[in-house]
Amino acid sequence: MNMIVELQNASTELNIPTLQQFQTWLNAALVDRSSATEITVRIVDEAESAKLNETFRHKNGPTNILSFPAELPTEIDHTALGDLVICAPIVNQEAQQQGKTVNAHWAHITIHGALHLCGYDHQTEPEAQTMEQLEIKLLNQLGFTNPYILASVNYHE
């Protein structure tokens, strides 16, 4: 699969993964896709995350990740899968609170968001179990441990 990842860093945080790390994590999450794919990953601080969370989800405050699937007309030939907006301060803080390495948590959040772009969700218990098992499998393939046994994980998306 040919993947194009555009990385936009609008955060003041210093501990941000590299473009190569995002590409590795996204390739793992999207390995079953046969067509070319474009994803934008935007790294933001709390203010931008909170504004987007309120505008699009009607929820107050920042969140760790927001996924925006591409919604282009079917007559337009495109490869855009969508956008991921990741709040760096929240992700780095969660990693510390949950006793995880920063890279492990960034990988998990990125894969979690990518699966949302592919249509996975966790609104019901069966959906959550399916999504969590896939996340565990993909993270294990990348050398990361099960993120759900380390701490109580609360995803805001």
C-alpha cells in the first residue's frame, strides 16, 4: 500500500513523534487497505483540541484524539482517508499517568484514531471489544504491550 502522511505540528510540546514513527504506526493500522491512502496528522495543544471537540462533538474541554473521516463526493477520485487531530499535552500527560512509555501511548492513540477512520467504533460493548482486540494485536506486532492491562484507559472519542 502506498501511504502519504502529512504531519502538521501546531503544538508547543517538545515530545512529539517523528513523521517516520507516525508512518510506521499508520501502516500497521491500515495494512489491510489495498489502495493508496492519504492521512493528515495534526498535532495541537489544548486550546485547539477543546475548540474542535466543542464544535464537532459538542463536548467541553480538550481530548486526546479526534478522527475526521474524509467525506468527499463519490464522483471525486480521491485517496484521502481523513484527518487525525492529536492533543500532544493530553497524550503525554496520559502516558505518564498510566505508567506507559510516551512512544507506546502515542502509537496506541494513533492506531486508535486510524481505526476510527476505517469505520471502527466503541459505542457498544461488542464494538469496543472488537476495536480493543485489534488495537492489542497491532500494537503487539509493533513490539508494544497490551495498553489495556497497564491502566484504566478512557478514550474520549
